[in-house]
Amino acid sequence: MSGGTWRAVLFDLDGTLIDSAPDLGEAANELRATRGLSALPLSDYRPLTGTGARGMVGVALGIGPDDVHFESIRDEYLALYEARMTRLTQVFTDMRPVLDRLDTLGIAWGIVTNKHSRFAQPVVEAVGLAHRSRVLICGDTAARAKPHPDPLLEAARQLRVEPSACAYVGDDLRDVQAGRAAGMVTVAAAWGYLGLGEAIADWGADHLIDTPAELLKLAAMA
């Protein structure tokens, strides 16, 4: 969709606002190390970082949710990640001036992530965004996570902004699906993790941008 003036911009967290791949990947390598396996390069993990523990365990050990041991291994991985999740994670450098400009323009911005609050809140605090983000909706905030629209609608409700006056920026197909279902302008972030699925151009986003700076141009034209 396209619409009137943007009153708010909502961001996915991992791969859109922050680069958390180094910590997520290193935790997966620690999982491998406990089994006597050598470390994999970060490039193996990065594309699937947006899928969280499921993706990282899959790359590290080659098992998925259908494996009888998956849940216990996932919990083991999450404990390793929680112990190191703020060591290397940081805001994408090119995103910082975008957030500054949104503040200057008086456009509210917030975060909607499928990362559970146990992880998301400390990470957002560690990278210096907790005092700036107007809203933080985590994977366990609403009844259903993305691709359902519930988290985005809750963010709009907390901001007291109509969904049609919001843009949602993300680097995963689920972000676009959730944004469209919520009636928001959808923006696909090509600098993100993107996964191994269909091409980002096929996600059906209203806008596809290669750099964070392009978001400001869209906001100016909205």
C-alpha cells in the first residue's frame, strides 16, 4: 500500500537495526565446540541469522525442529547466546544517522521483533537504543508473532498512531507479510540477513531499499 504522511516508522531488530550475527554465530560455534567440532565462518551463519535459534542450530549441527533432540539443543544454544549476546552486537553504522534524522523530523520510531523479551530488552539496552525507541514489541509481547500482524498493531496502538500512517522496515519475508496484514507501508531492507529463500524483490514489499539512507527519501515523499 501507499498512503499519507508517515507518523511512525517501525523496525525489525536483527538484520535491520542491529548486526547481531557475530554473537549469534559465535554462540553456534560454541555449541559446536562442546561437541569437538571446529568453528564455521560467520558467512555460513549470517544469511539465516534472522531465523534465530532454529537457523543457527540448523547451520551448526544440521538438525531441525523435527529432530527428537532439537528442543534440548535449542535450549543449550540459547543459554550460550544469552551469556554473550551483547559482546559484538551493534547498531548498523549507516542506521545511526537515519534514527537521528527521524528524531529531528519528529517521526516516532520503534522496534517490533520476534526476539523474545529475555533477549531483546538487554540487547536493545546494550546498543543504546532503549531510551530512544518509542516502543519495543518482542516475540512474546503479543499473542502471535510475525508473520501475524498482532505485534505491529500493538506497536501502533501503544504509539497512538493509525497503522496506515506507519511504515514497517524489515529484512525477512515475514516482516513484509506482517506489515501488509497490519495495513502498514512495507519496506524491505536489502542490507539485512535475507535468508536463503525467494528473492527479496519477490516478497511484495511496497518499497525495496539497498541502504538505510534511502528510507529518509521515502519518508520525505510520503
